[in-house]
Amino acid sequence: MSRFNRISNIVAGLVLIVMAAVISFSPEDGYLWIITLIGATLVFSALRDMWFFITMARFMVGGKFILYRSIILLQFGFFTWSLNDVPKVYVILYLATVHAFTGLVDILDARESIMYKAPDYKKELFEGCFNLVIAVLCLIFIKYLRTAVWIYSSGLVWSGIVRIKKAVEKQEMVYIR
């Protein structure tokens, strides 16, 4: 991981923790900040990937995958921005779905690590299970909006801490001759 990636992961982790505090102290309006932040992040990531495709990835093997991914991210970003006028229950449902998807991706990464006999699969598996538990708890307490918001914000704090931890831990370098 480069120095820029480490710094950006630390900043992203701190932003997640701050957003968790905002949504916890103001559950009625805090989720609008979260929706705006997630939408802006998805749109920015999509535009960055599209720029990467235009400048370099179109000449690479598998470059079209980057274009397709950026188009899908752009659509999800605009969809997320459009959630400002829907009832809060649907917003919490959408956010819980995002957490569940993240958990499933982490569990699939852990499964792949197990196949390659990597020693760090336990961390990935735990993080995936934790994200799934957060999503399930949000769905269970969806009628009690304040409780669902507290559960979701605790998941945001956890995700921020994990990002910061991954950014500061030492990583192995593999050189191929």
C-alpha cells in the first residue's frame, strides 16, 4: 500500500467515525448527511475510474471491466443521492443492505484466503460476520428508527476503526522474479 493510499484510508476511517457521531447525535437528520456522503463518494469513485479508463485502462487487458464498474458505481451514486425524499425506513433498509453486501464480500475474501491457505482469513471472516450482524440487527429493529440508527452508527465506527487499522499495520511485500 502506497503512502497516499495509507493517508486516504486513515482520512476515510476518520470520516466514517465522524459520520457515525453525526448520525448518532441527530438520528432524524443525520442520515441525510450519510446519504449525501455515500452518494458523493460513489459518484467521485465512478468518475475517477472513468478517467482512468479513458487515459490508460482502455489499452489494458480487462480494461472494459473498469468501465463497466464505473458505470455501475455512477448509477448507485445517483440512486443514493435520490434517497433524500423517501421515508427514513427505506433509507435504513438501503444502508443495511450496503452493510450486508460489504459483509458478504469480506466473507468471500476470507473464503478465497482459506483456499490459498493465507493466515489472515480469520480477520476477514470476523469483519464479514460483524457487518452481516450489523445489517441483520438493523433489519430487526427497523421499526425503532433510533435503535436502528444507533446500530448502524456502531457499524460505521467499526468500519472506520478497521480502515485505520489496515492503513497503519505493516504489510508484506511479495517480489516475483
